[in-house]
Amino acid sequence: MFVRTVYATGDPAKLDQALDGLRAEAVGLLTAQPGYRGYGLFANRELGIVTMGSWWESAQAERDSDAQLKQRRAELLQPFAGTVTTDTWKAVVAARPAQAGPGAWFRMTRFDFDRADADRIAAAYREGALPAMQKVDGFLGGSMLLNDEDERGAVGGLFVDKAALVASRGPVAEARAKAVTAGGGVTLRSLEEFEVVLLDVPQHG
């Protein structure tokens, strides 16, 4: 599958307005597009960050949907968003939960890599880090996204609530370090945590 992510920053005081609009319209807009396979909306209220990801069955479906939706997406993010960054990825590993209830949280790690190591990096996550995280209390699911052209990647993990996310930091840090060593050629760039505002994973996804 293919994933489009949007990362927007702005005035925290205006964040709720953007979230309300996205809650009300995003899933309906996305569901109307061919090839839609899921959506997640996440927020850091303190810093003023909204990030979201939509999942598509093919690269063409992702491109076509973006052409249809980018204007309305920009409208929904205003007047909150001062900066908006959009990226596209291939989901090389996906263990997505059927749902996440109220109070769920999300951790995102971004990294750089050498495209020649892409298969090894995916295997390190699939065979090492993900199984280790699946043993952590409160872990709901995770995925690895890669952009071979730009040599950038992201790993996301969902947790049942903030307490589970906080308690997982130590075990996940250990799993992450082992995966980076096993993958080789990985440069970690950022680690962030977000409130889960909305998660939609259609059954056929």
C-alpha cells in the first residue's frame, strides 16, 4: 500500500478549529475516492502540530486522490496551519489495528537510510522491532513507511492510551536500537508522540 502524510504546524490556540473540521469531513472525503484504505489523524496540542496519514491501494490511487482533495485539505487546515508538508511513502510493513479507542496515543520515528539497504531495514523491523513491540502492554499496531527516492523512512506505533505509551518508552527504545543496528545505514532524525484524534481502518484495508 501507499501512504500520503501531511504535517502541519501553527498556533496551538487555533488547532481545535482545524481538528473539528477534519473530524467532520476527512473520512467522508477520503472514502469517496477509489482505492482508499484508511486514515489516521494525530495532534500535539501543546506545540501546535497536526499530522495525518491516508492509505491507498496503489500509487496511482494516492496521486489521483491528492489531486482531488488537496484544495479542500488546505481549506480545512486554515487558519491554523502556518506550515504544511506533504510526503508520499510505500508501506513496507503494516500491522494496523482494526481500531483505536478514545484516549489512544501514537509514536512516530523518522529516519534517513541508504536505498540499497531498504530490504534489510524492512526485515529488521518486521522480524525484530515489531515482534518486540507486540509484546509490550497496550501496543495496538505499527507500520514502517519508506520513500526510496528521497531515502527517508518513518515508523509509527499506536498505543491504547497515554499511560501505555509512556510505559513503553524503555522497551521500545531498546527494540529501536537493535533494529537500527540490524538494519544498518540508518540515521535517526526525530522521535515524536501524538494524541490519536481519529483512526479509520476499513475492514477491507
